[in-house]
Amino acid sequence: MNDFSLWFFTGLEHIADLKGYDHILFLLALCGVYAWRQWKNLLVLITAFTIGHSVSLALSVLDIVKADTGWVEFLIPVTIIITCLYNLRHLDTVPQTNFRLNYFLALFFGVIHGLGFSTLLKSLLGSEENMAMPLLAFNLGLEAGQILIVLVVLLISVILTALFRVQRRNWNFFLSSAVFGVAFLMALERLSFLFE
């Protein structure tokens, strides 16, 4: 396996790692108010998240930006909570009406999530002389994994709303509320570590 493939699959594994499920929770929250027919808008948001993630990873790996790991780990579930609250507040709003704000939130939250993974990525990169290719491959793998997760969530949404006649609003409420609950507990746990 060549280096590009290795880093691509490392990015793919990062997003699919159930031990680090905070990334998956954010994607679930991001999907909260979108239907299958709005997949293009959702893809733009996922890409914005990846761009933010990529920029902060690159800046951190190159030691241009340094962030306190404890605070970053706390802020990650906070980004999920904010996204869920936003979804719950806008259950009856068409997602396109707030698309520009959603785009910038996804981009900014991607920066925070990228900082959360940067320490581990630095250790994986070790003494790589050329970091551009590993970073590109890793982020492309990450984007591919995110798209797969979003497709699964959208497919579940279609099955529930089309086949089982679950109202779209109820599905959005359930998904955003469930993710909110998990992220809230995660934030409390990480906050307690900050003040130990």
C-alpha cells in the first residue's frame, strides 16, 4: 500500500472510530434538519467542516497554532450542543433560509474538531519531511468517511419518513434531542476533567 492510500485510510478510520464518536455525533447533528432532496446543501456543509478541520490540522501540525487540549476536548461537544440547539430552534424552518450561517458554523466548528485531533496526528506523522501529501490524503479520507455516514443517516431518514410515515419534524426532533443528550453528558464529563 502506498503512502497516499495509508493516509487516506487513516483519515477514513478516524471518522469511523467509535471510540472517538464525537465526530460522528457532530455529523448526526448536522444532518438533523436536512432531507434526502437537500443532499447537495448537506454536502457543502460537510465540505465546509472538512475545510475547517483541514486548516486547523495543518496549522497545528506545522506548530503555527497551539491550543490547550483540555479546552479543545471540552469545546468539541459544545459545538455539537450548539448545532442541536440550533436544529431544535429551527424545526419548522426550511434549512436553506439560514444556509450562510450554517456554512460558517460548520467551517468554524471544523476548526475546533481539527484541533482536537492534531496532537494524535502529529505523533502519527512523526518525522515526515513532506507533510502536504499525508495531510491531503488524510483529509480526503476523512471527507469520504463523512459522506458515507451522512448517506447512511439520510437513508435512515428516508426509510422512517417514507416507509414508516414518521413525520419529518418528529425525526429531526428525535435525532437532535438524542445527540444533544449524549453531547451534553460528554461536555460535563470533559468539563470536570478541566477542573480536577
